[in-house]
Amino acid sequence: MSFVFPPPATVSMPVVGTTERFPVHRVYCVGRNYEEHAKEMGFTGREPPFFFLKPTDAVVVVEAGQTGTIPYPSLTKNLHHEIELVVAIGKGGKDIKAADALKHIYGYAVGLDMTRRDLQGEMKKQGRPWCIGKAYDHSAPIGPITPAAQAGDVANAELYLQVNGKDRQRSHVSKLIWNIAETIEHLSAAWELQPGDLIYTGTPEGVAAVVSGDTMVSEVKGLGTLTVKVT
């Protein structure tokens, strides 16, 4: 088979404890999935979950022990950090019930949903899609995947993000409005999940701006740290 131009390389992530890599298929994100973050964004209550996607090539893979870099993006003056637990799907399916959802998980990782907040806000005001605020280049940094059997009690893990050594976000995965299994149930009703899919499960309160030169260190306990510098 010949191509008009060489196809892009497969985006893949390291897996803790093995030389194998996890190929990425799609990147799903859950909006407003921690109550306190929903409140700081002007919303309240346990609304039905909603989702948006990022392009696979927006993923910035940071190897264990390294500091990743992302450029300060164009068009924005208000770039926000959002730490998230990321679920890596190993077994696909559609209409997956919450009771069966954990069987479909390969592992977990620490991720950042970087957001051009001013552009997102303007699109919201106009009632237009806000892909420009969420789905831009380099908007999804992520660390290595820890297989589920090695990840510990992820459902109750603490997660935090610091900027230049100072706390910005700190919470627990147990505070998710829609927990991991429920999220997979809702998501798989809308899309048929595939091996290689990543699910960014939402961010807690404390989102705020970063500028060029800032270093973000984020962690979900049991999954290691993710360090990313804005250049």
C-alpha cells in the first residue's frame, strides 16, 4: 500500500514495569466532574455527565522522571491547568454497565487538561463549540500508564497540582461526581469504546492561570508524578 504522504507515527505511552507501550486511540474528557470545580465555573448540582474530545496528536507524552515541555499557545492570555486522573481502556465495548466497567480498564495515568480559558469562555457566550479552548496542540500532557493491578486504591487516591512549588489544586478522586465506572457507562452509551482510548475524568477546584516559565508538578497517589514546564 502506498500513501500520498507518510502517515503520522502512532502516539503511544510508556507502561510502568514493562518495555511495552500503550497506543492511543481517542482522547475523551469529562466536563465539570467535581462539585467544587463546577461551582467555581458557575454551576452546581449533579448534572448529567457531558464529554468533549481532544485530538490524539494533542497528547504530550512525558516519560517517567523527565520534565515535559509545552509551548504557551497562541491566541490566549489565560492558559489554565487542570489535573486529572486518566483512565486507559484496554478492552472495548458499547453500552458497558457500571458493574462491568472496571473489567475494561487497562490502567491509569496522571494527565493535564490544559485550557485556553478566555477562548473557551468566549465560545460559551456565543453558544458555539469550544474546541478552540480545549482541543488545541499540546493540550493533553500525560505521564506513564500504571497497570490497574499495580495502581492501588485509585478510586480514593489523593491528587494535587503545584505551580512553582505552591499548591493550586488538591482533592481526592472519591469526590468525582460521576465515578470511574459510571463515567464509562455513560460514555460507552454514546461511543463504542476501543482499546487505546483515554478518558480524562475531570478536574477538582483550584484551576488557575500559568505563564511561560512556570513548572507544574502533578500527582495522583500511586501513579507517580507528572512534571511539565510551560515554555
